[in-house]
Amino acid sequence: MQYVKLGRTGLEVSRICLGCMSYGDPSWRNWSWVKDAADSRPFLKRALDLGINFFDTADVYSLGASETIVGRALADYARRADVVIATKVFNPMAAGPNRRGLSRKHIFEAIDASLKRLGTDYVDLYQIHRFDHETPIEETLEALNDVVRAGKALYLGASSMWARQFVRMVLTQRASGWAEFVSMQNFYNLVYREEEREMIPFCQEEAIGLIPWSPLARGFLAGNRPRQGEASRRGGEDEVAQGYFGSLQDYRIKARLDEQAATLGLKPTVLALAWVLSKPGVTAPIVGATKLSHLDDAVAALDVALDSATVAALEEPYQPRAVQGHR
């Protein structure tokens, strides 16, 4: 395993982050591929055995069940000081106007609920899952600062939004002397590269760590929805991915990935992850795993060095597309 600082912090994280949305309650969103507690534990154990110390979940994943599963497994298999736990706040957790968003009230209640489910006194990285258009950013940022000052979170992160929104938030934190975002969890992969225009350059300039979500395009680059043939269970059930991917361009990029992978003697998933890892500023792509081999493939990508010709060939079919992931 390779380890790297998260942005400009002193925090060392593995270059692969295990995304834990797949661990929770299969009845959540009727996603049968989500694994329950018993079936999730081998994945968390295998990740630790491979040297992964970075685990990303969210309160909304299976409405808290993911946090519970992750917290219990990590407590059983690792020392708290040896793991980096990240979770997120924003999405609705129940009916009611104050059970969602980034108000001071919801942030304070959400962090305490997440800590209880995770079974820990603090999270290493507390992230806003999306931008809240209905709450003044000053209210959100001061509340997050207070969470850090209370010792309930060590660092702050954000996820997909417009770059101008993120810039405004970071500059407000800086001007107010509040704890600043140290990471951006952005939507980035071979078939979705719009982040290269503004968000990624800003994060590079400010030494904000990039921890991209969906580096395999929610399984599309792994072949879970072939152009001809039957989709995998996740490919058939994941309506979010179906809304994002499936254009002719997407399939052209997938075909190019497969061609280059065959030439190099690599699995397409390994090559797709190696491409993300090769990008300047990327700290650790967030990889989901529903087969143990997915973890082995992710780690194998760390050993792949891509030459400029391969990178150019992989990127050539891409054309600008509509912004996705946070609209």
C-alpha cells in the first residue's frame, strides 16, 4: 500500500479509500447488491489486510446502517488510531424540515448521531455531502468550525458542487479564521471529466486533496451495463448510474478502455483506476467493492505506470458533456 498526505494536512491516508455505500441494508432504495452486516465484514477486514486505512461512509447510506456496520467492524479489526474514518452530512435522514441540509441545528444533531452509530468519539474527516442552497454558508461554516473545535471532527471536507460555490466557502472560512476544507470529494472518471475545467485546478492551487467518488463510473467502466448483453444486478438496479451513463460517447470510451487494457494485459478496472491515480492532485479514489477481487484490483492499480501515449489514447474519445453529480 502507498500512503500520502491528505491535502496540506499531516494526515496520512492510503491511496485507495474504501467507499462504504455498498454496506448496509439491501432494502434501502431496493438495491439488492447492498450487503448486510454479516456479508460486509469480510470486505472491511480484507481492506485492512491490504493496508487500506481510509474508509468513507455517510449518514444517508442505508439511513445510518452503513455507519453502524463500518464502526463495529473497524472496532473489531483495527485500533482506532490506525484508521481514518470519513462520513458525510446533508441528505434527508427522516421526514421533517430539520432532518436534512446544512443548518446549524441539523449539523449538530447529525454529527452526534453519526458518532453514536460509528461508536467513536470523533471522525477524522467530516464532509458536507452537497451544497445547501437554503442555508447561508456562514451558518454552515461556523457550525462546522464548532464541530472541529469541540473535537468531534479533526478535519473538514466537501463533496460535489459548482467550483464557484466551493471557492466562496473556502474564502469565507479563511476570512473568518474558521477550520477550512482540506478535501474535495468530486465526481471524476474516464467518462466524466468536467471537473478538469475549474474544480480540480482550484483544489490543486490550494493544496486541497482530491478524493474522487465513482472512479469506475458506478461500475459502468467495469462493464456492468454492456451495450449488448445482460446488465449486472447493480447495473440493472442503479437508477442513478442509468441517468449518468449510457450515451454513445460513454460506450466509445469504454471500448477504448477495453482495447488499451487488452494491449497492456490489464483488467479494464485496473487501468481505469490507474488513470485516475495518475492525475495530479488526486489523493485517493473512493472505490466501492461488492466482490473481494474488487479490492485486489484497486490495489493492483497502484503499481501501474501509464505512459503519455496510453493516457492520450484513453482520453481521446472524450467530448464535453453536461455537468452531473450535484445538479
